[in-house]
Amino acid sequence: PVGPDLTAPIPNPMTWAVAPEAGAGSVVVYEGFDYTPSGAVLNGNGDTGFAGAWSTTHSGANLFQVQSPGLTFADLPVAGYSASRPANQARAEASRQLSAAARAALFTDGSTMWFSVLYRKTDSAENAAFVIGSDTFDVANYSDVNGYTSGNDEGFGFGSSSAEIAALGYDDLGGMTKVDHTLDLGTTRLIAGKIVWSANGTNDTLYLYNVTDLTAEPTVAIATVALDLDQSAFDQVALLGQKSSAIFDEIRLGTSFASVVGRPDDTEGSISMTAAAATDPSGVEYYFTETSGNPGGDDSGWQDSPVYIDDGLQAGTQYSY
């Protein structure tokens, strides 16, 4: 058999790059609900990483509103108020479109993104959810977390249909995957999700965490969902509230755990690179070699994806591949 061709292409695709300085891991999307409180309809257009204002609809009465006070958790930086429904009847959804720059930064195959949300479940019998995806909730026809997808829409997130929290995944076949974990009611939780995006045809994975320590990246997930999704169509964040079931606040999306818990200066640098696509009847694998030898730089190992992200790089240091 013929072995792999290890000859470097011409021109040699060597990429010189400098790892970002400390602070470059800033949050990509942020919503602190810093709008007029005390019953104002949620239609604000502030904060970072969005392409428009919030939109909210309901199944009969009571839209999502901006409520005072906002939620707090340990020393997490917070601003403004919170989003919830005040009335104990019917259901509502709210959604907001993400900017093109945010989508490009967060939804690339071969990359990892994080999100975090301050969340307080207030009614054990009713549904609430947060989802990143390609649609919002159909509250006209559904009363629970099953109402996200209409058959062609996909998303990852978390939610509750009783006194629990669940990792949620929605595929384009109209299916929902829900993995539960019990949490107590009435307590403000910092819920974080780590999403690892794989190539199409391979499962993407959501790891859901109940964060208790802002200084250390969590390692033990409370729930995990794996589905093969096409995140290139993801363009919004969505909230679901049935009756006065939950309070949402401090939504953050980023590329590291540190960036979504208000610690961007702790984020180590990373470099992303993409090889020119190659074809071969027997299949193709890619190998990226880090050649500077500087601390933090790593080879990729053989991989199917032409995209490689080397993270854990030291700020202000030059690397070559």
C-alpha cells in the first residue's frame, strides 16, 4: 500500500501568528437587560453581538418583560435588570438575532464555544428554556420545551419542565433530545454550556454545567447531549416562559469559559488555521505541525478536519505552523 504523502504543498502553507494579548478572549455576545424595568416589554436593542432588538410574542397574554431586580451570582459582573413573565397564565417566547460577526466567531466546525446564563426557576410545574439556534419557540401551538422546532430548525440549550434542569438538543427532523438533572427551585444558578462543533456527519456535543466556581473551568457536566447539527444556520437566541416559571439574566456567548464568566483577562490565546482542501480516493487526513517550539504550541495530530485551533498559547508569543 502507498503511505501518506508528507510532502509540504507549494507554496508551503506556513502561517506565522502572534497569540493574542491578555484580554483578547472577551465575550462575543452579551445581554445584561439594562433597559427600563418594572414591566416594560422586552424590546431593547443594547449590548453586544446582536443584529437587532428583542422580539416577544405570547399565546394569549403577557409578553416577556424587563423586571427589577436583576439576578446576581458570587462576583460575576452584572448590569441592569432581568427578563421574565409576571403573570401566572399562558406562555410567551422572546428571541433576538445574532450579528454576522458573532456567528462567524462562534459556529465554526472544529471549534468550541461557551455560553452562560443566570437562571432562577420559580415554578416547578411549568416550562422554561434558553436555546441558541435557528428558530424561536412556537407558543401558539405548544406549551412546553417541545415547541422549539417545527421540523427544519435546530438548536442547543437548556430548560426545565418541572423541578429540574435539562440539556436540550433539537434536530431538523423535528426531534428533541432532553437529558435531565435535578436542581432546587428558587435559587439563582449560573448555567454554562460548552459546545464542541464537529464536521457535518459527526455529532456535535453540548456539555451543561452548574457553575459553582468562577475561577476554574468546570469538568463534570450535569447533562450532555450529542446531535449532528448544522450550526451554520444558527442565527438567534430564544427564551421560553410558561406562566411565571423562570427568570433569565446575564446572557453571555464566547469562545472560552473565562470569557462567559466575566474574566476575559484570564483567557489564553488561540490561533485558528485552515488547510487548502485535498482529495484522494483513499481518503484525506490533515496534520498541522507547530515549528517554533515556543511554550504552549502543539501539533494537531492526524485529523479529518482541515481546520485546526491551537489553544493554550502564551500572550504576545510568536508561533509558526
